[in-house]
Amino acid sequence: MAEIALKALGAGLPAATAGTDRTAEPIVADVWTEHDLGFVLLLHRRDDGYFAEEVYYSLRGRDDGAEEGWTGCDHLSGGLLGFDPEDASARVEVLAGHTMAIVTESESLVHTGRVAENEGDELVRVVEILVTPEADVLEIENLTRPSRHRRSLPSALALLVLLPGDRIRVRAARSAQSGHIPVGDVLELSHSPDSTTDSDWL
């Protein structure tokens, strides 16, 4: 799976995966990159028939023959998802009336190279959310390091990565001829390694 993740980082955001055969090879559900940090969310069906997710991480910078300068991917986290994110009835049940729902999250110590202490390692928060089929993009605003960007949704699952101190606002939206129309509530996430992480619906 590490090789699949590495190729995904080199290729960028994957094409939409809805309706694909998820009984064979793992599929790339989403890719998150920020500067020289890259994270990949893979979805696969286990031998027992249940769906599982895996998150891989890489750091770009060395020219070692890897895809687009990304180093070999390390496995950060993974586990049983418990439902098929493309199944309409399962999606409705998990969302429970919301446009987005956190389905899994973890904290991992990764080498970001941003800080001098701890040999450049930082504790990052990785969040996976299920998004309503009404939306095809996410609008993400970082309140700590002021920035806004819009990213397409290649699958029902979206990957969000927060660095220490980050506070972000996420809104689902659908594309229209006039632009993008917001769908549902705003999800706010923060990451303070020295305290409990939280999320709020606004």
C-alpha cells in the first residue's frame, strides 16, 4: 500500500472513485498536501469483507528517485471503518442529518522539519470525515495561519490534517454555474497537543 500512496502523492488529487469496484486493490480516497508534507488516505476491503482505512505520510525534499521528490511513505494509522462510505443507506445513517461527520481521527508524531526542537518532529492531528453526496467540494479556512482554499472531493471520505496550533473551518459546498453553493453547517476543528482536541458545529 505504501507504493500506492507514494504514486498518489506524485499524481496529486485522484479522480472521483464513486461507483468503482472496491473489492480489488486499495483505492486512493483522498490526498492532503501542504508545502512539503503529504498524507494519503487509502480505502480497502479486508478479507472478512469489512472496509478499512489506512493513512500514509511522506515528506518531500530529497531527490531519491521517488515520485515527484516524495520520500518513501510511512504508515501512520489505520483500522476498521465499519461501513461502505459509498453505500447510500450507510452514508445517511453515519451522517445522521449532518452534511459532514467525523468517522475516525488520530494523532501521530511525524517529521515536519518546521521546528528545531524534537529533531523537527511534531504531533499532527489526522481527521477523516464523511461528506454528504450533495457536495462535491470542501471549503477550508485556516484561522491560525490565515489561508483559504477549496478542494474537490474524489470520494465520500475526506482527509484533513492539522498541525500543532491549527484551527480550521470546513464547509461542504456544491458546484454551480454561478460558483459554489454552501451545503449545511460549518465544522470547526482545532489541534492543541497539550490539551484535548475538539470539534464544534457552527
